[in-house]
Amino acid sequence: MSWNWLARLLIIVALCVYLLVSRTMLRNRDKYHGVLESGPLNIFFVVIYNVLCYLAVGIRSDPNVIAKPEIFEDIFVTIWYVVLGQILVVASVCFLVYTVIKRHAIGGQDTGRLLTSGLYSFSRHPVYFGIILIALGIAIVRTNFDGMLVFPAVFLINFIQAKFEETYDVGVRFKEEYEHYMTQTPMFCPIWLWALLGGLLLMPLVMAIAS
């Protein structure tokens, strides 16, 4: 195993540990109230979580372990993914910043109310949705094949973290209101947006194969 893949696996393990710690604190919010409501600690945890997610997909590929398929060397595919990746990263960073401003809170801090308007009418977890899109953008902007392979794990980790919040935090504090909210709003985004994104990712590959 190469050092690149060893680093990736250690990062995934670190993210799993983060999930376990987060689950414990959310289940026992009264006990860990001081930690969850601390601005500096939340900034620290959020930065660490984001950095780990992006490193998992951003570490350089090692062709000696898994060779990149030749189709990803196609100049049209490369340019397409560079442009699409840059758009995803820039748009998602703006998306995240706007969401944090909208929340008036960061990390595990209590917003004091259930947010259902604006971006929250589009996605129940716009923060994790933004992190997922940034990670995807980082993976494809350099056609990092190893990063693309690890991306589903990053997606799953963010999905689990979102479910923890629904199960042990907002879903408990705003029980009836949140149950109704879940029926009206998707976790990350409407299905049509995932279909559009999937089409944009597959289009250059299909065109390269066809040509």
C-alpha cells in the first residue's frame, strides 16, 4: 500500500471517529452543552471536519496502486472536469458561507429555531450538501481518480452525520415540526439536481467514448 492510500484510509478512520464523538455529544446535549455551544470549539471542529473531507479526495492519486483509466487522460474530459470542478467549488463555498450567515450559528450550536426557509426549503442540510459538492469538485478538478473512488465514502460520512443530527438533535427538539419538514424537503437537494449533476459528470465520458 502506498503512503497516499495509507493517508486516505487514516483520514477516513479519523472522520469515523469524528462521527462517533459527534453522535455521543448530540445524544447527551445537556451533558456536553458547554462544548456544543462554544463558538471557538465549534469553529475548530468545523475546520477539522472540512479539511479531513477535502483531503480524503484531494490527496494525489497513485497510479502504481490503481491506474487511471485512459479515458480520463482525454483532453476534452480533462478540460470539462477542470471547468465543472472549479464551478462546483466556487459555487459551493458561496453556498456554505451564505448558509452559515443564515443560521447565525456554527457547528453544533443551537439555532434557537427550526430553519425551513431560504436555502433550508431546498435542502434540510445545506451545510453538508455544500461540503459534498466541494469534495466532488476537488476530486474532479484535477481528474483525481483515487479521489473519485473515495468520494462515495465522503458522501456517506456526511449523510450519516446529517442523520445523527436528525435523530438526536433537531429531530428531537422540534419533533412534530421536523417530521412535517422532512416530508416537504429533501435531505440534500431535489432529485432533479442530482440527475443534472450526474448527467454533467457522465457527458464528457460518453462523448469521448463515442468519438
